[in-house]
Amino acid sequence: MPRPSRKLVVTEAIGSGEIPIKIGYKSIYGEQWRFDSTPQRIELRNIKVDA
């Protein structure tokens, strides 16, 4: 999986609604995992995400 060259910094955010989430994982041993969901509410505080 190629690594994106973007960085997202969230200092404080509160929201609700439908936000699609897609998470992919691949281990050094070749195992792959993918999770898709649409939460009804999301609340973030002092979150830093480097992607």
C-alpha cells in the first residue's frame, strides 16, 4: 500500500452525521486487513494523524 504524502492535524473537532471510514492494513508478512464503516457520530479532541 503506498504511503500518502499528506498530514492532517486536528486540534479540536466535534461533529455528527455520516462519515465514511476506510482503514487498510498490510503487515510485513503479507497479511492484509480492510475495515469499512459509517459511524453516526464522531468526536475528536487533540488528535494528530500522520498519513
